[in-house]
Amino acid sequence: MGSGGLALCRMSTVAAGPWRVGKFSITPVFEVDAGSAIQEGIPQAQPANLLGIPWLQPNFVHADGRPKAVVQSFLIEAGGVHVLVDPGVGNAKVRNDIPVWSNLNTDLLDRLPPIDIVVCTHFHFDHSGGNTKLVDGYWVPSFPAARYIFLRQEVEYWSEFPEAEIEDDRAGFRDSVMPILQAGMGELVALDYEVAPGISFLSTHGHTPGHVSVLVESNGEQAVITGDAIHHPFQMARPEWPTQFDTCGDEAQDARRALLERCVDTDTLFVGSHFAPPTAGFVRRDGDGFKLVS
């Protein structure tokens, strides 16, 4: 990979976006803090364990060992086309299982340009909730001029409203995905679908049955937006640490390791969907695990 397109990422500390990948710019768009939710969802993410991984500080772990994490979207732009990956929790959504993300009222939508394409790595509510907004008591598409690209396998799974999943995620499918489908705006595609020239999917099945990461390629350069294949940089050091929100835990762990192995010791920009700033870096080996470096 050439060095020019990643110039912003080769400083002493990786810039917190935007990043250049060939012709593309990728910009993180912050919505809300996620540190407490990540800690509650991954039992091993206790302060003593995290303080035992020195490279996590200061960017990804507080001085007392609490994890830093965020909910954010990613805006990919090239040639005036704007692709939004994972539009977040959204506003006015009642979420009783994770009340810290219930009834949000953020300005995320106001900080976005007109969106041409919306992609969800999966349909957990913190990655799909911003698909819709509340207008006169109805959930309507947040991006009325956009194409919503949904993986068919993910739609089929959530259409059954699986009892194994938490109610917040079932509610998210009802209020944040079904209105898009009912409006005829959801395009159901297979894994090999090309979202736009240079933007495609990587299967990272396990966290949910149709979970994907997003691959961005241009001029010999690459970036991967992880989705929930990995929640926090500590899962790079400890890929075996599962989250309670994985539908298929063993397969999620396999997908996480495979994604890290795909990127390790390359110039692929690794963009963690829930990673606190600087959010992105490069995967390198660190003993039996991995680490994120600038």
C-alpha cells in the first residue's frame, strides 16, 4: 500500500479522523458514550484485567481501568457520494434493556450532509436506530433520498423476532428497519454485493448471523470498518473474550481472530466501530494477541 493516502494516519498518534484511503475520506461521527455498556456486556472487562494491558492507556482505558468506548457512525465520501455506515442509536427510541441509550436527543443527523447510501453492519439497535426518526408519531426514514443497503441474511433473521435476542434489539428492528422495508426503500442484497465502487462487505458472522464488516479499497489502499466483530481494543489483546451480545459466541470469536489475522502486519487501516479516539490504527502482533498502533 502506498503511503500518500494514509498520511493523516502516520503521525505520532493516529488522527481521530477524517482518514484518507485512496480517493475516499472516512469520517467518524460521534453519537454517545458507550464505555459502561461495553464493560457490562463483556464480563472479563474489569479494571484489573484492562490495566494489565499497558498499551490500552491512555486512549482506550481510563486511569482507573474503566474502558473508553463510543457509539459512532462513519461517513465515507468520494466524488460527492456520501455513504453512511451504521447510523447509531437514533433519537426518541425507548430502550429499556440499556437505559443509558434510551430516549436520546442528539444532533447527529444535523451534523451529516445529504446521504446517498446507508449501510448497516448488523441490526443491533445501536447500529441501525438512526435509520428512522419520529415525525408526527410515525417512524419515517431519516434519509429519504438514500438507498438503504441491507444484508438479506440479517433481515431474514430479525424478521423472526428471535426470543434469544434482547427486547431492545427486537424493538430496534420494529422501529428502525421495518419502516424502511415498508416504505420500499430497503435493498436486500447478498454478501458479494458491491455497495459502491471500492466499498464492499466482509463476512464476520457470529455476533449476529448476518454480521458484516465494511471494506474500503482505493488506489492500492484499504480500510476495514469492523462493526461489532470487535467491540474494544482489549479484544485485540484478548480475542477470546466474548460479549454477552454475541448470537453465536464461538463463531464470533473465530470471525474476530480471522479479521485480525487478515489485517495484521499490513497497512490496512483498522477502524473500530466502538473504539474511542483515535478510533483507527494498524494491527500488529503482541505476544499471543494483537495490538493497535499508529
